[in-house]
Amino acid sequence: MEPASEIKTVQTAMTKSIDHLSHEFSAVRTGKASPALIENIDVHVQAYGSISKLKSLAVISSPEPRMLMVQPFDPSATQDIERAIRESNLGLNPAAAERSLRVPIPELSEERRRDMVKLIKQLAEEAKVSIRAARKDGMDAAKKMKGDNVVTEDGQKDFENAVQDLTNDYTKKVESLADAKEKDLMKI
């Protein structure tokens, strides 16, 4: 158990928390068309008899700022995709075109925007909890290294300080991401 490798492990865990938060934020609707908004919708395709993610069944693009275009690889899956988008709880109403679906993105009401802000804060708090869990793992590793005589007492304190600095940095990144997303969401 080497201190440098333990720090790297803690940093990797915290980075994964930030990456996950960024991915979750991309799916939060801000009133602008983004393929990430619908790409992870589960679609039960009758022809295949299974459930697949929308992004594996179709090409999703944003030809206009308030419109998504879904072009299924297999035109027979169009109705299944349309049904899944309607039932996704995102408030979207796709319209079938020739071999594709057009999904207009409606304006968000003030109430819906406030609900989305609550969701953003919840996701940010979950990321902070994950970061604190990685911090705890790092602190436990410091105690174990001290117990195994890998580091001295001063070395343990230095290691714990490094872990705490990482925790502070990553917590600030979460807050920064959440603030940016909230500003984007509340912008009319």
C-alpha cells in the first residue's frame, strides 16, 4: 500500500463522481434541444422482444434549437420509439414524419424550472456524498498505512491533508457545475 497510489485511487473515485454528475446533468432538460435528453430512454421494441436504449436504435440529432430528430435504424421500430418518448415523463410529444420522428422541445414553465432546480440540487448532493465516501476510504487507508508502519504519524497527517484538499477541490467542482446548470435552466 503506497501513499501515492492511494491518493490516485481517491482522486479517480472523485473524478468518476464528477463525470457521473456531468452525465446526469446532460439529461436534465433546459428548454434547449439536446440529444442527451432522450438518448437513454428505454424502448421496448416489439419486433425484437427486448428493451434497448434509444441511442442504440436510432440516430438522434438536433437540427434546430428547439427540435430533436430521431431517425430509427429500422423503420419498423418507429412506433415503439414514439410510444417510449411519450411515456418517458419528459413532457415530450413526438410527431411521426416519413422515416423519422420530430420531437419539439416546449418552453419550460416557471414551476417546471423550479422542479428541475430541485433535481439539480439533489444530483449535486448525491455527487458530494460520493466524494465524501471516497474521502472516507482515503482516510481509512491512511490509518491502515500508519498501522502497517508504511507511513509515519507525520506522513499520515500529510496524506490526510492531501485527501482533504482533493475533497475540497472536487466539492467546489460539483458546486460550480450545479450553479452553471441552474443558471442555464433559469435563463429564459
